Amino acid sequence: MAHDGLILEVQGLSKHFGALRALSGVSFSVRRGQIFSVIGPNGAGKSTLFNVVSGLHTASAGRVVFDGADVTGLAPEVRNRRGLAKTFQITNVFPGVTVDENVRVAAQSRAAGSGRLSSLWRSATVDREVTDLLQAFGLDGRRHELARNLSHGEQRYLEICLALATEPRLLLLDEPTAGMTPGETKEATDLIKRMAGTRGLTLLLIEHDMNVVMGISDRIAVLHFGEKIAEGTPEAIRNDPAVIEAYLGPPDD
């Protein structure tokens, strides 16, 4: 178990691509049940941070500790089986199969290596999980539709369903409302908060929409040129001079 209620500890994380320093000594901790957001200008290193935490990129220095265990050298699929899942900035679904089958594959993936995949395909447990997720995100009526025929917003919902189907304890959401209409964004934000609460999930979020960030986050870290320049509550971040100068600009009167 992680100590002090921490589920994620990012310790002095750096990532270099040749001469480019995408991350430089970034540290923060996320407590169980928190919604923790990472913000910053384009090129600040947010997606690189997510890719290192999820295992898609290898850290140049520093450590990633998940649930008390050092996972820095582990492959993404191993981290996923341990309960760390990630969605992507660009929709990452299987376009040529149905909505139902997309979620069913994800629900099965947590049993990978058990030899039980074929028996799970139509198991009552998976059926119930798929139905619950599709109903929660308003996709139950589209379950037999090919994923490519969904709207952009529906595809984003489906991708979150895929991540949730793996039963993560920590979910990394990379721009979950990107490309959504204002109405879809509000709906998605409400859904994410509700799903986090009902499933006991911890969320680590990258999001450009400051209304979403300030309305959903328990705590926020701000990156600028690969370095963390601030961390705190939404109110503290909104009024931090360094953050205002680097990213947010002066508050509206």
C-alpha cells in the first residue's frame, strides 16, 4: 500500500529527447480519490509527463511510484494491469468494430494471460460491466453501431469507457473534452466527476479548458518549459503571479 494515502508519487522526473529537455526534475504526489490536474502552455511537457508516468516513454531521470511500488522501469501493459490506465489526446478506439465489442475487449484485457479470454467474451460479469459503462455514458443505444460512426464527443466517451473497463485505480485523462461542444464538455465533466466518485477512482488530468480544470480539480500542478512552476488548489493557482505571467493571464474583472 502507498504510504500516507498517496497513490502516485512523481519524484524528480526528467525526460530528454536528444538536446531537448521536455521535463526537468518534476515532482508531485497524488492522494487517493483526488482529481489532480496538470496544466500549462503548449510545449510545457504535459503529454510527455503523461507518457512517462504511463510507461510509453522511458524516464531519463527520476522515479514513478504507483501505490507504493517503483514502476519506473515497467512496460505500459504491466502498469495497466496494476491499475494505472491512460486515455489519449487523439481518440484511441477500434473504428471498425461495434461500440459493444470495443468495451468488451477492454473489459477482457484485465484477464490477459489468464487463459480465460474466450470464456469471458460472453460472461455475465463482462456483460454487466459493458452495459453499466455504456448506460453511464449514454451509449447503450449505440452499442451495435460501428465506433467510426459515432460523433467526436461519443468517441471520446467511448474511449473513457474503454479505460474504465480495465478497472483502473488511477486514470490518466489526456484532454478528455478536446473538440467537444460546450454542452458536451459540461456533460463530460459531470460524468467524469460522477464516475470518479462512484468507482473510487483517482484522476490525473490534462485539460486546456480552464473552466473544466478549475471546476473539477482538487489540486493543480503547472508546467512551463518542462518545469513545475506552481502547485496548489484551484484558487491558489488562479491567483499565483508566476502562473498568471506564464499561462493564465490576469483574471477577468
